Amino acid sequence: MNKDSKVVVIGAGIFGLSTAYQLASEGYRNVVVVDRHMPPVPDGSSSDISRVIRFDYADDDYLELGYEAYLKWRDNPRYNGIFSPAEYLLVGKTSPYGQDWITKTTAALDRMKLPWYKLESAASTKKQFPVLTGDLANPGFFGYNNHQAGWADAAKAVAQLRDDCFELGVSFICGRGGTVVGFETDSHKTIKVARTLTGTLIEGDHFVLSAGAWMSGLVSLYNSTLSTAQVLGYVRLTPSEMERYKNLPIYSNFSTGWFNFPPHEDTQTLKMAIHGWGYTRTPTAEDLNTNKSNISTPPLIPPRERRNFVPADAESRLRAGLQEILPELGNRPFEKLAMCWYTDTPSGDFVMDWHPDYSNLFIGGAGSGHAFKFLPVLGNYLSLALKGHLPAKLAQKWRLRKDYAAENDTFKGDGSRGGPTRRELESQERAKL
């Protein structure tokens, strides 16, 4: 890639912005980011008030990268006011997913000589963290505590990265004129332009597709990504409750997928979510899918904010998790409910690879619900991948795999998902999106 080449980055989430920032910092002079909305994009998975920052992985590669990123979140002054330290409790109950994940994760932490602290029982855990008043993950409670963790204000982090791009001369095209709905190629399968919702054409020499849950509608990804909706809930706290719960740990039940954040000062809310198998949404003609094999997508046009809706069964799961740790809040009405779209891969691995069908299209994304924590280091690895310089083990892990194309239901995850199986949204649920 010549540094005078025009690089068009499609998608202004953390993958797209990290790519643009890294390239601009390396001296690329003509980098353009296009998206449906100026970042933070309200319905993008990089948006919202909080994301967990941790390095607890059963996979050695992600553990090592996660620890590298965690140190930057913790120690780099640029993340002051964005990153907040917090205790992180990983727990489970009688379940093959939670137990297996935690066992493998603690073994990986041991290999890296990183400390973790076993939680002997629900009773001892409540004694250690008296703010937790519920029954916790019973029956069959097990788990551990990691002191080296925290959370980041996602919208602030994305806004900072966006502004860093501005300062380095990155251009942005947003709105309908930045909503890419297809590509036009020459006879050599080189993409010449990206076609937008307004009919305008964006020319480029190289294209980086980092459009999150929407990218599988633009080109064939050979059944290697699946867009799934996960659920979020927010409870309003009083000033006295903000003080009472200020030291609430991040509590993640890997058997159910439910987890929470400490209270968010700016919004005076307590946020919870479910990292599970999620929901799918079959595309319609209005979604303008170029890739007709795509089986799930979010709505194309972004709202000003996420819709205040989750399916009834999801709301019940959110409430059950809240009652598990804080039963005194268990019946309080939710301030807001919302759905967050993941770009899942069968193995939970990212994709950073050149597309096999086009000479100048790079795929960077597929965060699988766990990419945000890597924000401080993500751009470096995306740049290495663009240049073909990734370490061999990461290049193999993050390749775009064509071997999934002929398989059914390949999305088995990395062992971290809990709760009911994935299902399609019903028609009345789709209408509320």
C-alpha cells in the first residue's frame, strides 16, 4: 500500500477507527472513514456507556493481548476519565459452559503467572463483598476473583479515538451519503467504488470493511460471521444508591451469560447485559443486502439511540440476574432496555484478512462480543494484518475462513456463552426494532 493511496474505511466502530488512526499515524495521507452516523454510532456495538476491561481468557493469545491492552487502559493518562478499575468476579453454577470456561481460564492465567483468587462459596463471597445481597450463582456456586480489571466508558473512548483521527487528517463521510450498500468492480475483481444509499460513489484504491454486524450483507463472508442481537438493561439509581453501590464488583455468571457494571456516574444508572447466544433477524428487501446468502442483519438506518426494547424472555433473564446479586432492586422497573448487535464468528475469533474474492478489500472486524477491551492495541495489529506482517499464529487465527461455507450451524462459540440457545426474532419483536 502506497502512502498516497486512498484508503476507504467502511465502518466507524473500534475496528474502523483504529485502522484509520493507525494508518494516519504511520503517514498515510488519504484515509477516509464512512459510516451511517458520525461516531459513536448509536446502534453500533462500540457505543454505549460501558464495556468490561479484562484479560481473563482460556486462549493464551487473547489473554496476552488482553493483558497488554489492560496495562494501557490502567497506566496511560489518555484513558483518565474513561477507564475505571473494578473487581471482577467470574462465577458459574452447575453448567458445562461456565465450569469449563473458568477452569481453562484459570489454567491460562497460571501459565502467564498472573494472579487470581478462588471464591470458595457464595457465603464467603458475600462476606468479602457485602454489597452483594442475593443468593449468587446457586446451586453449585464456583468461581474466582481478579483484582486487575475494570470498565471503560465506551462512548467517551470512541469519541476520543474519533477526535484523534480528526487531528491526524482523517476525513469522514457520514449519514446516507456514508451508508455503503454495495461495491463496483472491474474485470479483475478490483473494487473501484463503494456505492452509497444516496447513489453517490466513493472511489478508493484500497477498501477496509469494518462495518460490524452489517458487513456480512455487503460481501460473502463464507458463513464465517453471524449477526446476533444481545440484550442490555438499565436501572435508575437514587443518589444514596449511587453511593451504596459505588464499589459494586463486575459480576459475570458464565452459566447464564448475565453480567453487570458498577454504577455509571454520568447517567446515574446501573447497567447489566447478557453475553449469550442472542437473537437473529432475517434480512428484508429494505435492508439492501448485496450478499443474498446473509441470514441475519440489524436494521440498516440507525436510530438516534437504541430502541427501548428487548424480547420478553430476555427481559426476564435480565431481571433474574439482577435478583441474583441485588434482590432489593430486582423488581424495579427498567429505565431502558436495548439490543446490541454482535458480529459473531464460529470460534469467537476476530477476522483480519484480505478478502479472497477481491484484490483490494480487507476485512477487519468480527469482534464476537469481546473486542472492545483491545482498543488500545487493536490498531497496531490491524496495520500488521493489512501489510501481511502479523505473527503467524495470529494470522492463522484471524484468517477469513472459507471452509465454513458448506456447514450448518457452525457457530459454537469459544465456550464463554451461556443461557438459552439462539433464536430468530418474531415478527412483532422485529417491528419494535
